[in-house]
Amino acid sequence: MSFSQVFDDFSVPVDLLYLKAKFKGKQHIQGLTTILTELGRIRLHGINENETDQIKTVWLTRSTSIKGQVDKSTKFRDMLLKKFFKNEALQEDDNAYRKCVEEYLPCITATELSTFAEKLKTSCSCSIIATSRGHLPVLDLRNAVDCVNCLEEAGNIVPWVEEDTPCATIVSTLPKPGTITQNKFFDAAGVHELHLSNGMIISYKQIDSEVDQTTYRGFAYGGLSEVPEPQYYSCKLSFPLGSKIGLFGHKPRVFKSLVRERDASVGIVHDIYERMFFGECGSLVDLETSMQMVYQLFSSNKTCSREEFEEELETLLNTNARDRNMEKAVKAILCDFLYGNSFCREAKCEDIRAIDLKVACEYLNRCFKDPSAFHVLIVSNLEYEVALPLILQYLGGIERPSEPVFHYDPKMLKEVPVQFPSALRRDIFQVPLKGDCCRVDVIFPFTSKIESQVKDSYFLKCATGLLNSIFFNCLRHEQGKVYKLDVFQSYSRQKPSSTEDVRGEIIVMFACFPSDYDLLINLVVDEFVRLQNEGFTDEEVQCICQCQQKDDKENTFKTIWWLQFLSRYYQSFPTIDLDAAFLMEVASRHEGYADKSSMNSAIRRMFHLPCNSNYVVHILEPEEDSAEDSEAEAEAEAEAD
């Protein structure tokens, strides 16, 4: 009998319920007070039935959607084959969980949930653990708990005010369907190209997929490079602000109740040279909901009161502040490091506070106003004839303004100045990292000629996988000095063009101790130089090419591959038709990793030769007081225990 079996016989399992939250700065006490107040509100006033129904509907919808995708997926098919031919156990954990959700979730009532909150009282074997960079007195935590308990005992916690749902549908009045002014079918690519009466262009690709899924992306030229510099942050942050105040004609809380039974989502994003909306959905009914959301995006007027603006501004300060978010800080430093400190840098706290509400709302409304500026790419397993009525109803039904709004010629876009690295460069930045490890980025710039861009893109996929394996073997297996390693490619912020070369970088990122990064950087550079001189081996090329070809063959049946291909075609100002571009894509895909000689030629042609004459090193190492902060956090946690 093992020790674990003896231990199990004499142990009693204990269920642990915990709530976890993160707070900015020194707002731990305020955050703890908020959590305890909400629990007290539930115990005093209960949970709203409508809110409970919304949550249960969302869970059931997700469960049904996931179940349908798993039942039709190749993974589930392979599991069944192993079960019957190899007598392997069938993993049913996820399936059992879904059955449990579908069977018991509808039976749960708001009263039961409210009763459950009784188990979350601070007087019932409750432990509060708080960690902070600075000193956090235990007395302050106790006072916060006592204050909320007194409010709850006196019944002085008010209930939530429920918002009214003004209508039961996303679109109150159906728009007049648009018409098709031009229709073309590309046989080799299998793509329908439609020009609608309101000027919008639709490219529809039907794929053979057993999973109900529709993915789409609409893009228009004219992004942040066209914005005057004084208004840059007001315009840039209008997109996250709009997501908070409501993009589809309803407040987010109300809108969530309207789409709670639908598997559909729509988002917006803008870049330096373009703005986009994107979305995905499941069945035909979900597609209608998704198209209604796009219609509302163009037709509704996005407004925000001063009170709502102040509230969301505080949220943006918490989530987007460069000096308080490590991920944002790394991204911003790397951007400044590679391309110069242009006005397109990440927002700081003072930039967020200077947002002009009027400018932000006006810019957001104008970005999605003119349908004639947009080209929409749709990839779906639904038949074209089935989806067409919804496309004409909601996308074709968007009214075209009397005058063009944000309608830019892609060849006349304002170009953001980009300063590419031209020599050796190594900079060290001290940032508040946890622990004593540092992050290192070794960056090798490359140039892809216009005549071989498609072929080079497939080479980069193979090269990235090979370099990842080679560097991992060198730094981890031979040296044992890295804790994390990744190799990835990145393209520069260049203006879209069909005549200019494309520039980018291969980035080798790893984490190590500060005392080791000099040795490891030299190893990475020396290994890259060796590959340029000696080339890849036959075994390496054959292995990675077989894996990549298999992935690419499977990707042609996936929505994301077709979206990327269509985006690349339409945004490069094509001089050939789509069928020819598709056949060229297939041919270039095989040429991109044909043999060892082409791979070795590409690594010499695209990168500086030798690469040790032009590369960039970007080091993030912990501040001197980071260790002291970590010790302070440990002491605070021990004191809380």
C-alpha cells in the first residue's frame, strides 16, 4: 500500500470556494470593499431572475455550440477510431461536463443562487490574502470587512437598479434590401464577388466544413495616419471607448440580453492605414443576428454622456496605462525601439486624460458610416444562395451617405515615417519584472522582394519553425540557461503597396538570468551566421516541409486561411484576376519550401549577409528594487495568513 493510499484513508476532502481579483495601484482596500458589498447585496436583495436567465441561456448556448463542433470534428472521430480499433479509453470529461450543464443548469433558480451566497460570509471560515508592492496594514483589511458587515446587518446596502430593455430585437425596423449591380464568380478559387447598390463589395467563399461556422472581415482604407496629431489619442481610444458605451444602438447590458441565445459576435479595430469590423457566428440564425449587428454598427449613432465618459475613462486608465501594464510596456518599448518614437506610440496616462469626448464620438461614427468604402470578405460553410438574402437585407440595406465619408484612395494614404534598423544596436531597459529573470529579444531584419513575396511568406513559416527547434536545442538542451524561448516573425508598419518591397523581422525571444544573456545572445547570432554559411541540412528541411505542407493542406479547409488569402489579394491592388492569384498562391506555396537549396538561398537573400552586421538586441531586465518588492509581497501574504 502506497503512502498516498494511506493518506487518502485518513483525510477528509474539503471544498474550497474563493474569489480572486486584481486592483491597480493602492486600491486593494476599495476593491475588497466592493467585492464584499456585492456579496452582501445578494444576501439582502437576492439575484434578479432576468439576470439569472441571461446567464443560464449564455451557458446553454455555448454548451450546445461546443457540442455540435466536437461531434463533427476530426478530433472526436479519431477518438472513436482509437476506441474501436485500439481499445483505448474514450475521453468523456468534456462531454460529461456538457451533459451536466444541460441537465442541471435549467433547474437552478435565482433563489438558490442567492442562498448560496450565505456560504461566502466572512464569518464562515474565511481567509483573506492580499499581496501588494507596498505595505498593506492588516488593520485596514479588518476595518473594511467590519464596515461592510455593519452595512449589511443594518440593511443599508441598496439593490441594483435594473435597466429596461426597450425592444426585443436588435433592429427595430427592417431596412430595404439592396440589389446586386455586378456579380462575378471565380471558378478556380470558388469565390463570388458582388457589387451592391450602396457601393459595398462582398467576396463570398463557401468551404466544405462539417462545423457550422461563418467568419467575415470588412476593411476600408484610411486609419490613424490620416488623423491630425493633436486628435490622435482621442481618435485611437474611441474604439475601446465605443465598445464600452455600445456599438450597436443599445447599451452593452441591454444588448447582451438581446443576443443571449445567439452564437454571434462582432468587433471593430483600426490600424495605421485601415479600419475593420470582423465577426463570426454559427448557424444561419446566428448569421442573421451577426448581419443585424453590422447593420446597427453603420446605422446607429454612438453617443456618450459626460458621466459615462468619466467612468469609462477611469477604466481606460486602469487597463491601457503604459506604465502600469507590463504587456503594454513591452509592446511600446519594442515599437519605439524598431521604428522610432512617432506619434503612433502607445498611450500614456496623460494622453488618456486628454481625450476629447466630442472628437472621439464623431470619429467613431464617421469610421463606420459609408458602406461604399468597405470590402467585406465572408467565408462560410453555408451555401451562397442561402446566405445571399441576409447579405442583401442587412449589408445591402445600409444607407449610403450623400457625400463620401472617410473614402480614401489607398495609393494616396499618408505614410507614417518608419526608421528601420541599419546597424548593430543593443539597448537595456530596466522595468519592474517579477523575480530576477530578464527578457531578451534578438531581432534580425529581413526584406522580401515584390516579385517573390508569396513564396517568401511560406519560406518564413518554415524558417520560423526550424529556427525555433535549432535555437531551443542550442540554448536549452546544450546550455540549459533559458526558461522560455520562442521564434516568430513580424511585419513592419508599411503603407499597403503592390510595388514596394516588404520589410519585417525574425524575433528570437527568450528568458534567462541577467548574468547569462551576453553568452546566449552571442550563441544566437553565431548560430544564425552558421546557418547562412552552411545552410540547413536535408533532414531539417524535409521534416519541416512535410509538417508545413500537411498544415497548409488542412488550412485550405479553414476559414482563417481563406480570409488571409483574400485580404492579401484585395489589399495588394491586384492587376490579375482572383483565379490566377489563387493558382499562383498554390504554386508559390510549393516553391517556398521545395528543397534545401531554395531554403538556403532564401536565408541569404532575405537577411543581411552576414547577419551579425545588422541586428538588434532588446533587453528587459528587472529593476534593482524588484527583489525588494517581491520580498514585500511575500511578507504581506504571510502577514495576511
